[in-house]
Amino acid sequence: MNNYKLLTPGPLTTTNTVKEEMLIDRCTWDDDYKSITQKIRKQLLEIGKASLDNYTTVLIQGSGSFAVESVITTAMSHEDKLLIISNGAYGERIIEMSQYIGINHVPYRLSYDEVPKEEEIINILKEDKEISHIVMVHCETTTGILNPIEVIAKLAKEHEKTLIIDAMSSFGGIEINIEELGIDFLISSANKCIQGVPGFSFVIGKKNKLLKCEGNSRSLCLDLFEQWKVMDKDGKWRYTSPTHVVGGFSKAIDELIEEGGVTQRYMRYKTNNKLLRSRLKEIGFNPYIQEENQSPIITTFLFPTQDFDFISFYNYMKERGFVIYPGKLTDVDTFRMGNIGEIYEEDINNLCDVINEYVKVVRK
């Protein structure tokens, strides 16, 4: 198998030591494995600056979308109403989930290159008193736009709404003080900025909010409350867990701490992203998102010309060791490049050299 550099938002390039940790077979009932689960739960609270007194971590089998669905089916009673802020495909997925589950909801949609507007949200909350919960994607992987988490958290506090944040592509790579912001449920995944591999997701939730969720869930397997109660008892997952992935993730957290925590990882990602956007602009590729709203996680680039052949471009990159992402927009032709994972300045420079070569040789 070829060892590609994944310029994607996850799954992403992992360290050899994380991969090696997954070579160990573990038993789900064994106390050593349970202690790994409890270690992870505690460390995630520390990464999110959430106290053990007020918050807990619940691990969920499946990708990030499983945890998002788990939260909204468990946190929402039949009397509640959810305001869904959507400026990307993952906001739209939450709308679709709500439709499937039968969650009472109202969408607040924006263009994919726009961030939510405080005044518009205030007006929605004033006009619709039934709204009890607000959900927003922090970093929309669709485009790489970074939504204003501080603004939304402030509004949720002022209007006494339960706040759900999908921090799939930001947690572990961007500083988030969960307790200070007053986030009630934060959701992320093993295979993003903490640099593990796909297989489970997690929720950091307020204990007092979770206690009110018993009996809400429309799903057996995705019942966040029941998952919490079992996991809190002795560290065991309710149903079979991805043991190899959990072992690898535990190692990935250790490596995050060794790197200098979220602060240092953010600086590496930010440096990667700035270099990527700067060099590609010189070559002729312009970003879709304005710089002030750009996350350091993933960047969407516009096709340089109408006849740009993305498949040819993609294959050229792959043959030279880099895997990139197609765009996820419907109205604009784009492609995406992530710069998280085990990626450094040298990798970004090598990537941009290959892109420059493609433009000069293939598209001359």
C-alpha cells in the first residue's frame, strides 16, 4: 500500500506510534481496557477546560454524525424546539436528522460563505418563544469557515437556551473553553484534530442537562443518557466498542499533550494553513472563504479556470503522494485541502511544489 499524505479533514495522516498502538488486541470487559476508556474521558474534559464536577464525557460508537444524532435525539423532548444554524452541508445534515427523528425544529440558513448574524438570531429568538435549544457547527468542514462560537454562546446564555456545538473539525485544534462559554453539549470525533482514526465519537455534556434527558431518546443504540450511565459506572461501553481505535486514540491524546496541547497544535495548523493559502494564491488558486472567517483546519479553493480538470489534478497529486478532497458546494466549482493531522511546513511546501509543477507542465 502507498503511504499517502492525506490533505483532508479526517480521516487524516496519523503517526506511526498511533498505528502501532492499534496492533494490540484488547478485551472490552478487561479492567485495563476500561481504565483506558476512563483515562480518555478525563483527558477530553481537560482538553475542553470542563470541570469534572459539572461535565462528563460520553463516548459513542460510530462517526461524528452518530454522536450528533445521539445528542439531538436525547437532549430534545417532544415539547422542545431546536434552532439549527446552517451554513454548510453538516448544518444541513442536522436538519435532515431532525426531520428523520421527528424533532421540532426551525432552520436558520445562510450562504456557505457567510457566518451567522447576531441580530438575525436575536430576532428569531424573540419571534419564536418555543425555541429551547440552539445547535451550530463550529468549523463547517464543507468550506472551512469558522463560525462565531463566542457570539452564539453569549446569545444562548442571555436567552436561556440549551447550546449544542458540533466541534467535529475544531476540538483539539482550536482552543475551546467549554465551561466558560457555557456550552451544554459539545460533540467531536476521534479522527479529527486529536489525530486518531475513525471508529468512535464523543460528547462532552453538562451533567445537570444530561440528568434531564432520561427517557427522551427515540433510539436504543444512540441513547446518550443510557450510554453515560453505563460508562460512568465502571468504564464499560454499553455495546461492543472499537477497541483498537480506542487504544490508538489514547496514544493520540498523549501525543497532543507532548506537542504542547491545543495551543501548540493550533499554531502548527495555523502555520500550515497560512503557508498553503499564500503559496496557492501565488500559483493562481484563490480561497472561497474570506480570510477573517477562515479556519486553520481546511480551505476551499475555487477552480482557477472554467475548464479546470479536477480529476486530472487529483490523480496527479495522488501519484505524487498527496490525497486531496473534492468540493462540497453546488453553486461553485471548488476543491478542498486540509492541513491537520501529522502534517508540517515541509509537507505543505512539497505539496505546493507539486501543484506548481502541475500548473506549469500539465496545464501550460
